[in-house]
Amino acid sequence: MFTSVGRWCARRPRRVIAAWLLLTAVALGAVATFGRVTSEAVSIPGSDSQAARDIADRAFPASASGKQPVLLHTPAGAAPLTASDTTAAVRSAATAIAAVPHVVAVTTPYDPAGTAAMSSDGHTAYLSVELDVPGRDVTPATTHAVLAAAAPATAAGIEVTPGGSLAAAVDRGSTGRSEAIGLGTALVILTLSLGGLLAAGLPLLAGVIGLGIALPVLGLVGHLMDVPEAGETIAAMIGLGVGIDYTLFGLTRFRELRAAGVGIEEAAVRTTAGSGKSVAFAGSAVVAALAGLALGGLPLLYALALAPAIAVVTALGVNLTLLPATLVLLGGRLTPRAATASAPAGRPRGWGRIAALVAARPWPLLLAGLALLSVLAAPAAHLHLGQLDAGSKASGSMSRISYDRMAAAFGPGSNGVLQVVDVLPSPAGTTAGSTAGTTAGSTARTTEGTVDPRLAAVTSALRGAEGVASVSPPALAADGRTVRWQVTPTTSPSDPATTALVHRLRADVLPPATAGTGQQLHVGGTPAAQADLNARIARRMPLVVGFVLSVAGLLLLLAFRSPVVAVKAAVMNLVSVAAAYGVLTAVFQHGLGAGLIGLDGAVPIPGYVPLLMFAVLFGLSMDYEVFLLSAVREGYLRERDNRRAVVAGLSSTGRIISSAALIMVAVFLSYLLSDDPVVKMFGIGLASAVALDATVVRGLLVPATMVLLGDGNWWLPRWLDRLLPHVDIEGDGHTAQPGDAGAPAPALQAG
């Protein structure tokens, strides 16, 4: 199949290239027409917070975006916002903001419904702005229009700062600078590795075309499901990295064939049949590992898995079709010079010297590598899943300014108010034989004018709970049965104490207050949703990890027909992932060197970050594992000398693996320029894992263990040999393969 695809594309290069350019243009045109949609909404089916959200959305219909704050602040020494002049300016600004397109209502701190929006010293307050579009669709233009309409307040010396979705719209930055830096660094590495600008530019071109299709497709998918902005960034990181690496592997194979005297078209075909098949295997492993995230049972994980999967599949398509077509057109100029076609004879150099050293001293180097990874992995023992809030945003951003001012004026918990929702078995405000009318948002009272005792008990319990700063009066929906309390914690949304409060309300505070009443209470709000998200991920993580390990082991078993190799590779991958987790924990959770990457200090690590990292890293590690083990196995089948096969395999693949890893590390680290802490986490985590995997793991641990295991690496029980299909992932059909007449036996077998 791969030979047929390669030959078809090699014989029609201009058609294939034109088709890819047309596909890119269509994708870009479609996303320009319909728009790229992202959403930070998080749904957790079956959770208590999701139940609270669903009930509140039905019973308390509001604007599409909810209430977005616009912070008003006057410095100490200036007139407070309660002064007559500033009050008039704020009212004028509110009237002007109400006329801005997409604004449907504005509540001022002077309105009866907004009295809680004024600080005790009168120097900080906020307007509640309701929009007719969801928060994900708020544009920077809307935010700028709101700020322009607030000119009367600004003219009166009041500092105006948007918060919520209004702030997020203008804080949302482009990753174009990161991609440009990553591409520039990759160009330098490729030029030094391949010895020419034309050869170096081909992998970059493949990576850019892949992104030019994958990102628009993902933007269109956002119309069908919630895709977080971080998902697009992760897709760009992974897509650019694998797109360049996959093409580099293919180009290296093509140049080797050309140096051996193979014709241009035949070399392109054999590149697809050999390297292309290997890349397809590795890419499929990435997608299969990402598919394991579906076991997490969360729409957020579906989106975060789908995003990089689309990028990887696109990169595979480019490698299997566009690459052979381009190789045919540029083949004459991509052929290496005779001087560089083969390595000079004599003493081994570079990776050849390292390979010889590993083979000579496997135990010391194995222990040294394990010791290094153990030290790096140690902080991961203290990794705990947290939640981010606007307080983790970059200093100077609108989200951070509004967050800090809200926390200073109204307490840290004001940035993450909890919603307690109650569905009463009978309408509130009724007594036997009588019914009191209710208005949506009113406080439920009996016909005698007293607060319904069922609600009074809940209100009292909430106000007396440890960790609660304030509780609003119960608001009654129009149905007369659904009630909502706004509970402000004493701690910030990202503080573990807030998560503890959520669990305490559910387990200890609310059940006694509603015992025997038949009431159905649910605790929601952003902090509660994040707590439920992390709890769900923690419960499902063993299942996802087990699936990914099983898939990776099975694929390696199919590829190399050796259970020892499959198990050893899975263990080595676990070691490198643990080291990456340790680096992630040290930098972000403990704040070690956080200032160097643009953070003010330690920040919590959301639960989906280590889970997604695990799936991605297991998939990416397959690239280097397949490339190295294919060379080792080929040498072993040819000479039946395990030690020599390991040395030859590492010597021949070390340079290309290190070059490919260096490119991927450069791409990942370039995303540290992003202001989003989650993007920084993926940049640091993936870069450190790939660097360790390509050097310590593939350069030391894997060859050292293979030398120590000897022929045992290739042991295969006869019953398993009969069950396994013969999968040749590296051969291009032009060399004797295991199972061919006269070829060596594929493995040592035992009864």
C-alpha cells in the first residue's frame, strides 16, 4: 500500500502539490468565512456542579454571557465613587455602555440589585454588564467599545478596567511570534544537520502546510463542540513538531538512497514505503494514545485529544503524499554531495563513540541515567491537581488587574463565587391552604411575611460554615421552587481551601440543614466545577494510563515481535514521563525559576495537563523508539550479534534522533512566550520530556539495557509467534525481510 501511494504521488508531483495547495486555500477560506470558535466552557456530565449549572440555567434565564464586571476604581485621596460628581459620571458611563452593540443591560452599584458591588471604602465598585453573545464570542472590538463608552467615568478620574469575558477577549494573544521563533530555530538546526538551505526548508514547508490545514479545521470543529483556546495552541505545538520531524526522517532516508545511487523517482517511492510506513506507525501510535483520553469521560478531554490528533493526521498525510511529490521535483538539488554521502572511516565519532562507550560500560551508564531521572522525577511525588484563575494571568493584563482589584476590595473569594441551588418539593412561600405569589429573583416568604423556614435553615447553615465570607439572600425563580444562593468564599478560586469548602458544603453543611425536607441541593460555580473536574480526572487517570500503556506495548510487540522490547520500552517511557512531571511540579507548583518564564510565582497545575501530557508523550516517544529499534533489529537479523547491532543502531540513528528532538524542543520552548500558564506548562513539560527521551533514555538507558539483556531482547514464545502477524514497519520491499526465503529467523523462540 505504501509503495503504491508513493509511486502514484511520485509520478504526478504537480497534481499532488496543487491539490495540497488547494486544500490549504479551502481550509483557510472556510475558517475566514465561518469564523474560528473557541470556548472555555467546561461541562462535567453527572457531576454535582453540572447539575447546579443546568438547574440554574433553566430556572434563572439570563443573558447569553452572564454578568461581566467592569471595574471602577479611584485612588486613595481622590473622591470616592459615592461622591455626587463621580456618581453622575458613573451613571452617564453606564447609560453609554448600555447603548453599545451586544450589551443588553447594565447594573450600577447604585441600583438596588447592585448594592453589593460597592466596596466598604467607596473607592472600588463594578458595573455588571450583560451581553447577548456567549462569553466565547466576545470580541476585542466589543471590549474596546465598552471602554470608549465609559469615557464620562474616565474623564472624572475613575480608572475603568473590564473583567470576565470582556478582559479575556483583549488578553487573548496570538501565538504567531512563538511559531516564527520555533520555525527560525528549526531552520538553523536543519541547515547545520542537512548542509543546505533547500533541504532544510523542505521540513519547514511541510510543517507550515500541515498547520495551514489543521488549525482551520480545528477552528471549524469549534462550531460543533467546545474547543478551548489552549487546544488550538497544543495542536500547533504538536503539529509543527511532528510535521518537521516526520519530514526530516523521510528526507534523510531519501538522501541515503540517492547517495547509494538509487534514481530520484525510485528513491522517493522507497522513502514512502520505508520511512513513510515507519512514520505512519508512529503517528498512529500518537493518535491511539490520544484516543485513550476518551476514557476520561469529559468533553474537555475529548477536545484536547482531538486537537493534536487532527494535527498529527494532517502531518501524516503531508508526509505520505506531498513529500514524495516534492522529492521528485527537487530531488536533484536534495542529493547529498559525495563528500557527505558517507562517514569517513577510522575511529568512531559522535554518537558512534557514545554507542561504543555504552556497550563497554552498560551498568555504570544505566545506573547513572536512572539516578539522573530519579532526581528529576522526585518533585512529582508532591504533584497535586489544582485550578487556575485570573490571578495566574500575566501582570498588567486586564484580567489580572480586574482580579487583583476585586480581591482587594471585596475579598479573594469574590473572583470565584459559589452557586448553591435548591429545588424545593413544593413552592416556597406557601402554607397549608394558601399560596403566595413569587417573582423571579425575589426572596421566598410565607404569607405571614417571614422567610420560608426551609430556606432560612439553609441560609443559616451556609453563613455559619467555615471558609464562607458572605451569603446572599435566597433568590427565588419564577417557578416558585428553584432557589439560588450566592456564596462568597474567604479564599481565592485557586486556593485548595476553596476546594475543601466545596466538599465541606456538600458533605457536612448542607445535608443536616435539609434533613427530612426532601430538598435537592447542588453546589456549583467555577470553583466547584474545577474541583469536580480534577476529581473526575483523578478517578479516571489509572484507566487512561492503563489503556495508553497497553496500546503502546501492543504496537511495539507487533512491530518488533518481542515482548521484552515492548515491556522495556513502556517502562522507559514511564521513567521519562515521571521525570517530565517532576520538572513540571518544580517549576510551576513550587515556582522554581518561574520568574524566568514570565510568571510571578508558583501556579496550580490543572488536572488535565499531566493527563494530556502523558498521552502525547507516549505517542511522541514512539517516533524515536521505532527509529532506533528498527536499526538495531535490522543489524541483529543480519549478523546475529546483539552487542554489535546495538552499537550500529545507535551510531546510525543518534544524529537524526538528536536533531529531530532538538527541533521539537525548540518548537515547544518557543511557546513560553505565551501569557497563558497552561501553554507554558505544556511547553516546559513536553520540551523536557522530549529532551530527556532522546538523550538519556534513547542514548543511554535503552542501549544499555539491550546490551545487558543480549539475545533475550528478541525472545518470542512459539505460541505468540503463531498469533502475531508479520508487520514490517521499516522495510521498503527491496531488502530481504524476516520470513523471506533465506532471511534470518525473526526472533529467538521458546516452546
